[in-house]
Amino acid sequence: MEMNEYARRVEDIQNKLFQTAVLWLGDPSAAEEALDEAVYRGLKGCKRLREPQFFNTWMTRILMNVCNDEQKRRKREQSWEVLPETAVEAFDALPLREAIRRLPKELKELVILRYFSGFSLREASELLEIPQGTAATRERRALRLLRLELKEEEQA
């Protein structure tokens, strides 16, 4: 893939990738950095992309890897720092966003890909490299947990 085509295609999906990163990381500035890193990694590897029709999936997978790397880095840093009070942040947060953030990693990944990035169940299972049946089971489990979480939030 040529650089001009790469730049054009990244521009076409940039907003979708950014929204995915915001949901994944929970912070727009971290999402912007993750998107920049994903675009850079994609640029370095765009000549290795064998099937251009899978460009969106390929870029999303790169972004997921960058976001996972960032989360690991944050976890290492948090173990050394005293965490600040987050009452103000919790007050301002949307209940759904907070509920998604609290899901286990494998469920959160699937929910973000399916409902916020617009991938089909098949595409999400391919991105996560899991069988489609496993993805369907995780999706049902995630939705059940979200319903419970939001119902508790509503009653509180």
C-alpha cells in the first residue's frame, strides 16, 4: 500500500479509531496519543498489509495493541504512586462509561468493538482472535453484567 493511500484511508477512519481509543482508555488525551502511535505503527507496517480490504480491521487491531500497552504502562505506574481522590471524576462520568470500564478486560474489548466501533460479531471475534461462539457468549455475559450494574446504579 502506498503512503498516499494509507494517509487517505487513515483519515477516513480516524474518528472511529479515536472513539474506540477513548472508550478503551477512558481519557481523550491518552486516546489521542494512542491513535498517533497506532497510525505511526501502521505507517511503518503498511507495506506488509497483504489484503487492503481488511485495512480497517488491521488498523483497529494495531490500535487495540497500543491501548493494551498503555494500560499495562499505567498499571505499572499506579503501583508506585498514591492514587488521587477521584470523587469529582466519578461524579462527572457517565454511568454506562463507568460500567463498561469496570467490566473484565475480555468483555470490555468485545463491547467496545461491537457497540462503539461498529464491528459485527464475526469481525470482532476475528480481531480478538477468538471463535465466534466464544465472542457471542462473552457478549451475552457482558450485556448481562452491564444491565445489573446500571440497574444497581439506577436504584442507588
